[in-house]
Amino acid sequence: MDIKRKDVHNSDTPVLCQACESRHRGVCGALTSDQLLQLSKHSSRRAVEPGTELIGESTQIKNYSNIISGVVKLSKMMADGRQQIVGLQFAPDFLGRPFRKENGVTAEAATEVKVCSFPKTVIERMIGEMPELEHKLLEQTLDELDEARNWMLTLGRKTAGEKVASYLLLIATHAFPENETDTAEFELPMSRMDIADFLGLTMETVSRQFTKLRADGVIRITNNRHVVIPEITRLSDRAGF
Amino acid sequence: MDIKRKDVHNSDTPVLCQACESRHRGVCGALTSDQLLQLSKHSSRRAVEPGTELIGESTQIKNYSNIISGVVKLSKMMADGRQQIVGLQFAPDFLGRPFRKENGVTAEAATEVKVCSFPKTVIERMIGEMPELEHKLLEQTLDELDEARNWMLTLGRKTAGEKVASYLLLIATHAFPENETDTAEFELPMSRMDIADFLGLTMETVSRQFTKLRADGVIRITNNRHVVIPEITRLSDRAGF
DNA sequence: CAAAGTCCTTGATTCCGGTCAATCGGAGGG
DNA sequence: CCCTCCGATTGACCGGAATCAAGGACTTTG
């Protein structure tokens, strides 16, 4: 596993987990600063490169993590290699399946990812002691369930064109949580293959749909990853809602 | 709304909610008998016919329910009428989206359904007071999320044949939670159209796949709804895992 | 029992997206 | 600079599921 030295802290030194102070959706948003300090004694931060497997589908879970930055893809694979990405997680989401030994999905870094991890035992004890923490977890889980169900509509009933438009809107929304203007500009966090695995399509079909959006003047792409959407309402018309 | 008289109780009379005593996954499994009695004062039971809408996609939620018996389908619809069933709920699941005014999906009775409902205000107060209740909710929500993600793999990556086999296995599993033998026999809780909407297919394709399974001797069907699967392992080979 | 209705099945044809294969283009290395 | 590598694009063709259209089985109604 590839760990950048500068981002690694010895897990015995008390480190204030910075991710947990800032935003609303991470596990630690529910904690007081005292509790945070407690947790920090057991936490360790690290940064990993794109492609690094953070959690295996049927490996034992030894620790839970908060995502500090980057995008994590959750995926499932069939015996013959067919793959489906079943969710994306952004900072400051919580990573891990509580109350189970295995978590049923593979978590893999899509971009460079920084995480802040705690041992399973510590976090599960804290859940038992602090109802606010469990409440936070319930809220995130309910949000993830809503997202999963939204995506099921996309997978089951949308055309390739609508799927790609929906994907771009999803990423644009996460890149600019409260965008006022009608223009969006961002880096795609995933390869064409990953996008295909997320949309239940092939790489080639995704590529053709990008080409069509480009030809129609709805989007502009440079370096394969950098996207500009001048009028995002024009794109959402194509997503089919 | 069609309510069978004999199943309706006046919500002012204290009624012990029987659904809540028996099984493990409903909300009330976490409650003591005293708490149950409390809740019963505000609960009302009713039975509805197949097709009855229990919760609208964007209607205000006034109450939450436990499913006592029957199957409830959760679905989403696009502006042009395309529909996707995003989940099935069986007794003793909890029905409703806590902490939100709207719940984003339509809940509709697939079979005859009996539910036990409580006002939103009562249950949300109880959640705040009783951590066990919130824990129960978190566990159900996590299970539903696992199921949703499993189904995303089915929707995105399986063929029509594999989808239908997966559906039959899902229903067989819920009909016989711990089936020892290799034979399964049950009633399909949904029409061909519903199954299609669940699998992201058309009615015709579902029908053809049933015909093929019948021709291959994997299943037997009578009255369109009654299914016998002599060797369920032979079916799961076709589901693709 | 006929008529109508609902749900399901079957057939003929079309078309969207998959498959297979060639090519492009930027990044990096000798 | 050429060469290779890798991801993305493009093209030709194919196939699985959708679409359109009948027809069948069963139930309900008068």
C-alpha cells in the first residue's frame, strides 16, 4: 500500500483530526472537542493513490475511516469480472459497514484520497456510549440509501445519453454544492472505464456520448478529464427527470 | 382508500400492536412492553388492497408504519412515465423516511398489506428518547442499503435471464428465510409488469424469460403466480454471482 | 353463455448499446 | 527524436432486449 510519508502520523501521538471539525456529514461532526481529542489518540491519517483498495469485499474490517479529501468508489464484482460501481463517497463521508464483519463492497480510491482511520473497537464503543454519534451515522446512511435508490432509477430506466448526463450532473453538484451560476467547471474524478462501470455501460458507449455532448456544444472537455459546462440547465434537460 | 372494517381500530383505544411483539426487524422490536403499551395508544392498524398507495413520492409524511404482513413496493417514476421499483419491503420492516418531510419514493401495496401506523410526531419523539430505537432503525437502514447496492449490480450488469433468476431467488429467500431443502414453492407477490419495473425490463421480456425457465424445467408455474422450483441450486446457477 | 376486461404469452421487426478492432494522442523513457 | 504505453476515440458489425401487434387464458358481468 502506497503511503506518502508526510501525511502519516504515528497513531499513538494525539492528533486533532482536522476533517472532523469542518463539515457536517462526517461521523465526528457529532462530537464535542473533548470527545474528538479522545478519538484522536487512536486515529491515524494517511494518503493513498488512485486505485488503492481501501476495503476488500469480503475481507475483515479492522477499522473505520472518515474521508478527508478525494473520491472513493464502492463497487461489486461478479465471478466473471463484470463490475458495477454502487456508490461514490466524498469528503466528509464515513467509510465502513458498522455491525458487520464483512462489508460486501470493495472501496477503492478513485482520486488521491486522504482518510482518517480509527480502530473498529474504538468507534463501536463510542457508538454505544454516544447517541449523537449513532444519530449522525443514521442520517448519513439514510442519505446514502436515497442516493442508491436514485441511482437505481438511472441504471434501470435511463438511456445511455441520460445516464451520462446524470453522471455529469452528479459530479458537478458535488464539486459545487451550492452553485449559483449556470456554469460549471471541474475535473472528472474517474476514468471512462470507471464511469462505464458506474453507469452500467461500456467504455465505448460512454465515450460516444461524451463526443455527442461535445458536438452539440453542451460540454467542453480538455485533457480527457477537465470539463466545462456553460449552461448546466441544458445538460439537466438531457438527464431525464 | 379501501379499508376492511374488521381490521380497523379506533386510534384512541389502547391496542397492543401485535406486529411489534413477534419479529426482529421492526421498529418496536427494540421496545419494552411498557413502551409498547405507550405507543399502542397512538397506533392504528389497517389493511389495504393491492395497488393502494401508502406514501406518495412528494407528499408530506404524517405517519410511520410497521408492515405486519404483505409486500410493499417502493418505486420512483420519471416525468414521461418510466418507472423503477427501487425496493421491496416485507414484514416486519419499518415504512417511512425519518428526519425528512418528503421521502422521495412512492410506497404501494403489492399484495394485500396490513400495517400498523403511528403519528410522525410520536415516533420522532421516541427516537430522541430511546437510543435502542434509533439503533434498530440504523440496522434496518444499513440492511436496506446493502440490498439496494446488491440490486444495483443486478440492474447495471446482469442479462435479462440473470435478472429474472435473481428475482425468483430473492422472493424464494423471503418466502422461506431458512429453507433447508432444495425445493421452493411460493406465490409471486407481483404482476409481470411490476417484476419488469423492478428488473428494469419490459413485461414481454420477463414473460419470455419465464417461458424459457419453464421450458428448461427449472421452474413450474400455475395460475400465473404460483411457482415451484424443484432444484433451487439450478436456478441460482442462472442468477450469475 | 356470450361479452368484456385483465393479465399474460407469443410473434415479427427494429434499434440501442455491446463487441471487436483499428487508430489517435499525450506522457514518459531510452 | 523515435518508440512504447495507456487511455480515449472512432468505425463496422452484431445481438439482445424493446417495440409493435396479435392472440390466448381466465375472471367478471349481465
